[in-house]
Amino acid sequence: MAVSPAPDGHPKVTDSAFTTDPVAPSARWRRVLVLTCAVVMVACVVVLTYLVASTPAQDRGLGARVTSLFSDDDLVAEERESTMAQSRQFVLRLHTYGPQYLDADNTMPEYRELVSELLTPKFAADFEKNVELAEQAVSQAGAGRSGEVFSTGVSSLDADSATVLVAGSFTNSYPNPNDAEQRIDADSLPFRYEVKLLKVEGEWLVDEFTPITGADEEPQP
């Protein structure tokens, strides 16, 4: 009876490279695959970043266009606020004067300066010619005036010019003949002005103003 040879003590080894059974990729190939994917992802990020940076705002996606739109709206809102604030200050300063501004030579240099610094050079020259009438009323009759602004609204606005409507009232006053320390206020007089401004070296300055009546001009909300 034949006897099978005894096992030699070593397990049978099968080379996976020659087996026909499906097996997972080797560790070496997995590393190659991971590195390849990483390189592709980095390249995609670089290309995407370049495209976004080099694409004009009008050609970008919805998100970029919306962001740009709100930024433009903020700038317009700031300009509107600046023109209204400047117009308000102009009207208040124009209608605020009295004996307290008189100098030794019966002029009102501080009043002139406060108003003129809000004006274009052309309008400032016109103001200087006409302010003498107010100075004479103050020095000769002790007249005074105070102003109040009720509302302002932008009628038109572009890059370097604007029109603002200003509504308010002013009150003239005179010394009380029976008491030098007291003043008598006249009835308040309402006004409505159309104030035109120009942007000069980045600053809004008043170039002219006109009293208006009626509702031909409506300010934008």
C-alpha cells in the first residue's frame, strides 16, 4: 500500500498576481489612485480661482451679481444722504443770523464763513455780494433770523450733480423796545427750496437754490 508523502510543514502559497479570483487593488495601486485624485482636485481649484478672478462682474454668477448690486445700492444711498445733509446744513446756516454775529465793523464774518464753506466758488461770490443786505438789517435794526428744516428729499442724482428739495420755515425777530434783553418773534414763514449741488473734489457743494411752490417737483423716497 502506497503511503502519501508527509507534508513538509510549509503552507501552500498562491501568487495573487496569477489568480483568476477578483480581489481588491493592491496597496500600491490605491496610493497611486489617491495621489492622482488629489492632483486633479488641486488643479481644478486653481483653474476655478483663476476663472473667478478674471471674469468681469457682469459675466459672473447670480451670487456675484447680487453682491455687486447691493454694493452699488449702498453707494447710492450714501450719496443721497450726503446731498440731503449738505442741503439741510446750507438752509439752516443761511437762515441763522443776528446781532450775535456782528463784528466791530458791523459785518458778520463768521456768518459769511459758515455759509460760504458749503458753496461752490461761483455761488460763494454771489453770496458775498448779497450778504451785505442782511448785515445792514442786523446792524441798523437789530434784526435776527432763525431757521428750521422739516424735511429733505432727493429730486435727482447722478455722479457729480444733484437736486434736493428742502421744506421748512424761518422766523424773523427784533429787539423788544421795552426790554433790551428780550426779542420779539414775528410769525414763522414757510419755505420750500430747490437746492442744486455739484460734486467738487469729492465734496457736495451748493451751486444755487430757488424758492419753489406747488407740487411740480416730487422728491424720491
